[in-house]
Amino acid sequence: MRGLQLPLTQTQKVRLQNALQQLESLSSKVNSDASVTVADSISVNHEEGVLKGHGTADINGDLVATLCGVVERVNKLVYVRALRSRYKPEVGDIVIGRVVEVSQKRWRLEINYSQDAVLMLSSMNMPDGVQRRRTAVDELNMRSIFEEKDVVCAEVRGFQRDGLHLQARSQKYGKLNRGQLLTVPPYLVKRQKQHYHHLEQYGVDLILGCNGFIWVGEHVEAKDDMVEDQVNHSNRNSASLEEQEKNYTALETRKYICRAANAIRVLSTLGFNMTLEIIKGVIDLSLSLNLDIHDMLGSEFYVLVAEKEAERRSSSKKKR
């Protein structure tokens, strides 16, 4: 971990180095031959009609890598996938963004990409849950849905002429409240089948955005818009402002949110992939050691997390 900046003692440095070396030795060797650095030759077995993709160049008849990464092949196309790079959106990605502008029939969101994403008014569920055409009244009330600085979860819809478009047509998407927004390098968040996680024992929701934005917040029950509208229509008008102000996050839940956020910060600093299993393991480790929340950012805990991860990977490899 060349870029790791921690005030470690000599003993801690040795322990951390040993743990990282063990993790490196346990890493899969399947793609070791495909890993390249700048100026490495890429073997194409003298195939004809090879297409040179991103990260490659033809020098004196040889295919040479122009960046560090892993060689990928799609039919005749050969390219190098960088290990560390900016977020590149794909259709269907779960992303988290922050509203930076409210304009005509659209919101603009900052999603850790080279340009802001667009969320159209027609591409999201309305608060009343009714599927209908958007009217001028809806456009005037856009700030009652999202306003500047709001954190929003959405899905990548695709690229249009005016940029990257998002959609939020499901109940699981929308505005995020009562939590923390964390930023990690996007390459640490791998695309998975499930990016929404509910940590039941802590009462915390965890959303792993493919763009490197991670949300840790109070658990919110997902409800069907139509059913909710029918059941609570008569009660909505009777709810007073005072009753709404009573809704607050319990102290114990806030502590778990902070503990989960610090676990993600530790993993990000160490360069470990963000998965539910690893994040829960770090939280459980801090609880088993009876550590205060702020002590999780101490040097000793970083070393313990690295040693625990090396032990976990070693035991899982033996089971195979």
C-alpha cells in the first residue's frame, strides 16, 4: 500500500506489511498473465484482423499496452481495462447523486462522472404514486420533490443527445434522508446483483452506488405507492406539522450509522472492495473489541482489519 498514509509504529508497519503480503499471495492467479503495465507486449497469437481497443497501440507490428490494467478480449477486439479509473456509466447501474440544479422539467445531478447526469420529471414516480402525464403544476412543484443539495438514488437509463439520463421509476429510488453520504474510488464498488442492503441487526440501510457514492442511513420500509395511497389517503390531511417533527433518528441507530460509515472509510483507505460481507465483518470486529466509534479510525484498527481480511480469505480458500 504505497499510498497509505497512516501514523504507524514500527511493529504496526511490520504487521500491516505481512497482512498485505499474505493477501497478495492469496489473490487469484487466473488473470496474472493478463495483467500488463505500460509498454508490455500483448500476446495475440498472430491472429489476423485483431482490433486495437482502448489502452493499446501498434508499435513495430507488436500490440503494446499504453496503461496499467488487465487485458480484456471481446471477439477480435483487444483492450486494456484500467485497474484505477473514473466511473464509466452503464445502463442499469445503481447510482447516488447530489442535486446541483433544478431547471425546466429536469434535475441535474453530480454523480462523480465527467459530466452531470439528467433526471427528467417524466422519468420518476410522482409523490401521489399515480401514473399520469406531467402537467405545468408538476413542473412548478419540482422543488417540493428535489431541491439543490438533496441526495438522490437513481438508475442509469442511457445516453441521450444532451448527456447521461437517469430514471427513478421504482419505490426504492428517490430522495435519501437521515444518513451519511460517503465517497470511495469507484473501482472499489463492483457491479453486483444487489446494491441495496438492509442490516437488520443495526437498523441501517446500505446502498452501494456503482459511481463510488455509498449511502448509510436509517432503514426505510419500501411501500407500494398505490396501496399506501388508498390506505393513508384519509390520514394524510390530519397529520400535523408537529407530529412530523417528532420523527427523528434514534441515538442507537445514529451510532450504528457512524460505525458503518467509519468501517467504509477504513476499507477505502486500505483499498479493499466494498461488499456487504466485508463491511459487516469490520462493524462486528469493532463491536467485539468494544471500540468507540472514533477509535475505529486509529492506526491499530487499520492493522487489525487487514489481518482479519487476510485470515478470512485464507480460511475461505481452504474450504474450496
